[in-house]
Amino acid sequence: MTGVYNYVVAVTKRYPDKKVLKFNQPQLLAHDVRYDIEHHHLYDYTDKQMLDHIVACLHDDEFRQAFRAFKHNYRSWLRRHPAE
């Protein structure tokens, strides 16, 4: 599994109720990414491939803004969890 998958699992466990999340929040994007990984069986993607896949799926400026925050939060999470 990739670091991105481990990160989105941690985020979705921390914010399980996606109904209260705003449309452009990175936590909601994490729910979408987790669903995409689990539904399409993308477990063998590398971190770079997964981030490129996410960018390719973004079509709205609000989601691009959420992705920038998602990527910033992901990199911060990686510094705290380097071995995962």
C-alpha cells in the first residue's frame, strides 16, 4: 500500500461523517480518494502515480484548492509518519 492510502485512511477515520464537511475541504477529498482506491483496486500505485491520478480527476477550481491543502497536509503527515 502507498503512503497516500495510509494517509486517507487516517483522515477518514478522524473525520468519519462526510456530510458535515464543506465541498472544498481536503478531508472530503480524502473520502473520495479512499473510495477511488478501494473501489478501483489502485493499491499498487506509487505515491507519485496516485497524486498524478488525483490531479487528472480534478475538474473544478474548488477541488484543485482542496487538493493543494490535501497535498500540504499529506506531506506534513509524512514527516510525522515516515515509516508507513
